[in-house]
Amino acid sequence: MSKDLNSHPAGKARLETVGGAHEFPIMAGTVGPSVIDISKLYAETGQFTYDPGFTSTASCESKITYIDGDAGVLLYRGYPIDQLAEKSNFLETAYLLLKGELPSKREFDEFSHAITHHTMVHEQMRSFFSGFRRDAHPMAIMCGVVGALSAFYHDSTDINDPHQRFVASRRLIAKMPTIAAMAFKYSVGQPFVYPRNELDYTANFLHMCFAVPAASYQVSPTLARAMDRIFILHADHEQNASTSTVRIASSSGANPFACIAAGIACLWGPAHGGANEAALNMLAEIGTVKRIPEFVARAKDKSDSFRLMGFGHRVYKNYDPRARVMQQTCHEVLNELGIKDDPLLDVAMELERIALSDEYFIEKKLYPNIDFYSGITLKAMGFPTTMFTALFALARTVGWVAQWMEMIEDPSQRIGRPRQLYTGYTERAYVGLDKR
Ligand code: SDX
């Protein structure tokens, strides 16, 4: 890792508040906004900052992913997402996110061999699945099964042991595709398919999802490439809600499997990773191009809780660079599958055109995000909508693990424990039942 990748002092911020003037150090990183270090604010002023949703708050220092929301830039360890999507593969990108540098051929072969040879799960986990109802949502299964990994792999739960951290991270990355495929097979009532070591990471996943014992199954190289690219796009995204959940869960010393399960639970929400499922359901509800104006009007109506799923982003106030690659991948998959007139794609394309020219969306800087086109692509590949967020979780596991490793190794990190602005009752005496 380059030695000069560190924060450095960049002046002081002066704050006039209770008790007079206070100065706090400004720290700058290699690129992007500098920060005001307010860690001593409460001790010096008796006041907290107040920032619901953390729109202006940096929770940590990180070297993994950089986003410039205004310029529509996303870098994994400095490499632009569109270059990685075009030239790299998911497992190489995983190595990059975890280690900080692209691997040599020998390093990649060793990493790939290690992941390949840890893709099977403990055989007893099969019976764990049978405890779920057949119609259980795959994300409910993923939350349960991933959390249960800590009940099967006790020898990699001590986060203070660097070797156990390495083993846990390898197990999580290697086994997530197997667990996601098992969740899919269970939900469609088909037998589980074991991983196959002669297949690469993403082809192996597609084989476990779509092969059946009754016939041989060849993974389409085009679909495997598209799936692999979709995994690259979803691998990491700096301190988003689910990554922050993993970090705060890890800050208490919880074992890595429990922390990743917490991230999966957070990702499930429709405002976050659940948006791909919600976006496709929305396109289906709109149904035809003619009904788009009705839904655009609802999205603008403050009294209506409806939002255009797949639009808007906390950070991107320009086009999400991943959405552009996703749209291109969507067309490649539809062409490969010979799907010419997908009505959902027609609605999506027209909705995007209308939204990008509508004053409301322009003023609020609402652009399509990664979730807008992924649903159409994944549906065309044969996945039910309920599997979309599980695929997001599969890919994001690499980012969660990379961020978890970085946090554990950061000496400045302590248990995450925000404060509050209290507006409840001041102290009052208990009133007996006979006097209420
Ligand atoms: C992901 O953080 C990450 O990096 C996440 C992610 C990742 O890779 O980890 O990128 C993945 O979660 C992508 C986002 C997927 N979610 C959706 O597509 C759901 C729809 N989008 C919205 O819910 C919303 O845009 C958020 C949650 C994504 C962002 O919410 P913010 O930043 O809190 O923005 P906001 O809710 O404060 O909205 C700002 C304004 C509001 O209007 P006003 O109150 O200012 O009048 O824009 C409006 C909102 O009403 N608005 C929308 C809208 N999104 C925001 N109006 C209509 N449709 C929308 N989709």
C-alpha cells in the first residue's frame, strides 16, 4: 500500500458557541471533502452535533472506495468503476477491495483457488433451510443462515486473531454464492446443487442456481459475464447504510458472521438494497407507458408516500455511474436472450426520459441509480424479484468484509455510540395507580 495514503492536518475550524470561541482541527484526505475533527466538541462545549441521517458526518477514515456524487465518480481503491466493469472480474475486484492493489497472476490464482475450495457449506446447514416455510423471502433466509454460520464455524469468530479474521473473510466470500443459490433453490422447490470447482466464481453461482439433476446445464458465457459485471458494480459503496451497520455491529466485537447478517438485514430495506425488487414491482405496477404521468405526479405529491424506486441517491446528485453500465448490461442480456420487446424495459426507458426532463427531478437532482435497470436484467436472466436483493447482498459481502477488516485494524476505532437531542419529559415522580 502506498505510504502517502493518509490524512493530514489542513488548518483549524473556529466555532463560536456556549463558552466562547473554540477551535477544532481540520483534516484532509487524498481527495474529496476535508473533515472537521469534533471528537473533543462535547468535552469542550458540553454540546453535541445534530445530523439525522448523517448527511454531513464522516464516521471513519477509509482507503477503500471514493464517491464524488456531483461528478458521478466511483473509485474502488482508485480504479474507476467503468474500467473495472469492462476489464476486470468480480474475484479480482474482490482481491483489490480486500488487499488494496490489483493482484499479480500468482496472487490471483492463489486467491481464486482458496475461494473455490471453500464454497461448500457444512452439510448440516441443509437441514437448517428446511426450517423455513417454502414461501420464505430469500432475504429472510439469508439473514438467518448467514447469522447461523457462527454456530457452525466457531474456529473463525475471534476477531482479535488475524488468522481467524482471514479464515472468516474467506469463508464469507466463498460461501455467500452457495447460500444465495440454496435460498433460491429452496424457494422454487428444487434440489440444492453443489458447487463445482472447475467453474469460476460467477459461473459456479449460476450453475448452482439453474442446473437441475435431471439434465446437464451449460452456463452461458455472456450471462456469466453480465452477472460478474453486476457483482462488480454492487461490490462496495463507501459508508452506505448496510456498510455502516456492519461497522457499528463490529465495533462491539460481535463475530463477523453476525455482523454480515446485520448488514444483510439493513440492505433488505426498499430505500436501500431492496430498491431493485421495489423498482421492478413499480415498473410492473405502472404497466404501460401511458400510465407513467400518473406515477410521476404521485412521486411529486408531498401527501403521497410513493417514490419512484430506482431514482435518487444520498450521494449521487448526478447520474450514478453504475446505472450507466447497468443499462448497457441490460441491453446485452436482453439481446443475448432474444428478448426484443420487453414492456418493462419500454416503461423504464420512457420513465427515465420523462424523469430526466422533468423540472421536479432536475431540481432535486434525482437520477436513475443502480437499482433502476438491475431488476429488468435479473428478471430476464431468470431470477424472481425476491432474489434481487439477495444477489446484491452476495456481491456486497466483499465490500462489507473489506470495510470490516479495515475497521478492525484501525487503532482509532471504538464502539459506535451516537448521542441524541433529548426532548422528552424532565424528571417527575411516580404516580400510584389509585391517583391516575
Ligand atoms: C442504494 O447509500 C448508498 O450508497 C446506497 C447504494 C449502495 O450501493 O449501497 O447506492 C444502494 O441504496 C441506492 C438507492 C436505492 N433506493 C431507491 O431507489 C429508493 C428511492 N430513492 C429514495 O428513497 C431516496 O432517493 C434515497 C433513499 C435513495 C435517498 O434519500 P435521501 O438522500 O435521504 O433523500 P431525501 O429522501 O431527503 O430526498 C430528497 C428530496 C425529498 O424531497 P423534499 O423533502 O426535499 O421536498 O427528493 C425527494 C424527496 O421527497 N425524493 C424523491 C425520490 N428520492 C428523493 N422523490 C420522488 N422519488 C424518489 N425516488
